[in-house]
Amino acid sequence: MYLSFAQRYDFRVPAIISQVELCYRRTERNEETANINAVWDTGATKTFISQRLADKLCIIPLEFEPVLSATGRQMAGLIDISVKLPNGLRIPDKRAFICGLPGSIDMIIGMDIRLVQ
């Protein structure tokens, strides 16, 4: 198993985008997954999913907290997630905020999504 992965481009890109598997729970017993494109943001300290994606997947927040996101200060729903990276590594037991994100972005991966040993 690899604990890191690389994504290479032959040209300059405006954003690093990876397809990841988002794992979440709608109920305590039922884990569901969705394959989505996520933008890596090395300046973000938190991970976010869009309100649009949360609505589509019928995700209900556990609680709400104030956050500063790409679209400004807002109250954001908080959910428990796991993220499976392109190399198959699953990062479990993380928190993500649900809030409005710009454009068609479904997920921003912040630096809280990393494996710490």
C-alpha cells in the first residue's frame, strides 16, 4: 500500500483535481459512497463539500459551525467522512463542512485530509 501518490501533468494547470471516493453515512448503519472530482487546496485548513453535492446525496449535517470558506463567512454543516484517494489509500474519520462553493466544485480537500502517523 502506498502512503502517497503523485499526479503529473505535461502542461501548467490552474488547479490540482483528483477523482476521489467520498464515503459518508446517511444513517448509523449505512455507509454510502460517491465518486467525485475534488480540488486540492494547500492553503485550506479544512475540507469542504458543496451544498449542491450534499443536497444531491441527501446528506444531513451532524451540527453547524461558523467557517470562512471560498465564498465568505457562513454557518456550515459538519459531517463525518472518509476519503479514498486515487492510489486506493483510504483516509478515515475526518470531518468536512457543507457550504456554498464557487462554480462546479464539489469538494475542496484541505490539509486536514492527510495521514498522520
